[in-house]
Amino acid sequence: MNRPRLVGIVNITRDSFSDGGRYLAAGDAIAHAHELVDAGADLVELGPASSHPEAEKVSPGEEIERLARVIDGLHEILWGVDSYHPETHRYAAARGASYLNDIQGFPDPRRYDELAALDCQLVVMHSVQRRGPATKVRTDAQGIWSRIEDFFDERIEALEKAGITRDRLILDPGLGYFLGSTPEPSLIVLREIARLKARYELPVLVSPSRKSFLRAITGTRVADIGPATLAAELHAAAQGVDYIRTHDPAALSDGLVVADVLRTGPHPEG
């Protein structure tokens, strides 16, 4: 198994569904970023606004203010930013972001010349909403792959035509409410995630950590969803994904070590 890069999640928000308010203060966010790296994260993703269905609206100015208080304290930690606001993208890219993660998948062609001039990578995410944060919509689970492939066919072609090279693109199919209000679309996508790499030959990022579909199928609270999250993450790793965005890199890092030893380690004789 090729070890995926682990992306530790730092929510600089009041209302994240999993840890809202815990890391809104700059000192808490900075300390948490260092803790995540010490626990096995290869880089961290700063989220200055939540994107779940009940999330509060946060202006680009407030996102930038939240980021500004944290970035200078990261001290050699690689970091990316989760936002769909162009102003936030510009601010983060100018201050050394490794990547920009846009849940809308960079929908505005008028920005493509600007994006082409940057050096950072772009996480192009699919969602059934296409614009804005997640909403609770029922989708046809059996048709979800068709929707995902239609989206990436169009979006990758448009970005490449604008001069954004393929080596800067990372694909995220979305999970949880970004695919629908029921667990089935997420389960279908996660079960067959290798299909995305095979079709586009581009790096793939997934983020099943603490998602609604896991809580729905297990009946487990967010506080107790760690084992279900780890099972989904290890499955994704076994399918060859390149990045896993996680709240708990320590558990995932240990799980990957054990999985690798079981697959490749010495076998007893006899």
C-alpha cells in the first residue's frame, strides 16, 4: 500500500459540527496544528468557515482575519486552506499556502488566468450543490458516479485549457452531505474510489472523517465516531488514494502501519 499523505484538519470556526469553537482562538489553532503534525499529519488544512448544512455565513474578510492570526505561528508546517471565496484564495496563496481547497471546484472561468499564475496546488472538489456550502438534498445513489465524472470531465478540461497544469490538480469527489442526504451515495463512491484515479490519473483526496454518512449507518455520535472513521479511511488508503483529510492522524497513522505490516511483513514458517 502506498501511504497516503495525511492532512490534519484545523477548524478555525465557532460552528464546526465536530469541534466548533475549540480552535477559534489563534493560540489554540496553532497548538492544534503542531499537535496534528506531531501525531502524523504531513500537512494541515486551515478551515476559516464551516460548510455543513447549518453553517453560519462567514465573510471573506472574517475568513482572512481568522487565517492571519494563525499562519505566522505554523513555523515550517505545510498548510492549505479550505474556502470557496476568491479573496481568501488570494490571501492564502500570497502567504505560502501549499494548496487551495474549493468545495465548489473553482467554478468561475474568469478566475482561471489568475489561478494559472499561482504555484500552489488546487483541490478540485465535486459536490451535488455545485455552489455554496452543503445542503440536505436527496440524490440518486446509482447515478452518483455519472454526476461525478461529468463534473470532472468538464472542469479538468476547462482548467487545463486555461493553462493550469495537471500536476497542480488534486481531485475530491465529496462525501457526506456533499453527495446527498442519505449514506448510499457516499458508500458507493468510497467503495469504488479507485475508479476516480483510474479514469483521470490524478491524485485523489478523500475526507470521510466524522462524516454524516458514517454516523447514519452506525447510529453513533460524533464523539464516538472514531472507529467508523478509521475503517473508512483505511479502506480509502487500500484503494490507493493520495491524500486523506482527517481529524485524527495518530489513529490513521498507526492503522496504516499495521495494515502495511500485515500485507508485507514476514510470515511465520510452518
